[in-house]
Amino acid sequence: MSVELQAAGRGNLFSALPPPAGAEVFQTLFADPACRVERIVSHGHASAPGDWYDQDGDEWVLLLAGAAALRFEGGDEVELRAGDWITIPAHRRHRVEATSTDALWLAVHCAPAA
């Protein structure tokens, strides 16, 4: 194993998954000024009624396991299955309509464009 790899963070996306809880579990795996990478564990969670995400930067999301549905302001709905990914541009209001009890996400949040 190289010195660079030993010094870098390391883990397994599928290990130590938290059990079902009252809310989704967001875990930052990597962060720097340009981006943040999160593991999100959902157990049948959805956004609260009337709540919308409106983020300053672009977001790239990959559904690693399970199924989910996202709704975008204006009515568009996207259904995701394991392996599906989507890019959500900055300020594209969206919400999580539904997730399966085994939904596992990888999300990359980009810093707002200067």
C-alpha cells in the first residue's frame, strides 16, 4: 500500500450502516472547499410535507441500494433504482418523495460557482 493511500481517508460505503432511526443519517466522508461527499442512509424516509431543498451549489447523487423518488418544483418526478444517478443543478428546488427501507445514497455537493 502506498504512503499516499495510507495517509488518505479510507473506508467502505457498505460497512457499519446505522440501523433504522427517526431521521435519515448523513455522514460526511470527504470535504474540502470545492466539494463535500456524503453517505446518506434512508429507511423509508421522505422530506417533510412542504419542505424543499434549495442548495447553493450543484449536487450529484447516486443511489447505491434500494429505490427512491425525487420531486422537483413544477411537478417533475424522478424514480431511482440502485445504480441510478442524477445531477441536480444549484437552486433546482427538490424534495425526497419516498425511499425504500434499504436506500443508500452517495451525494457529492459542489461549492457554489464564483
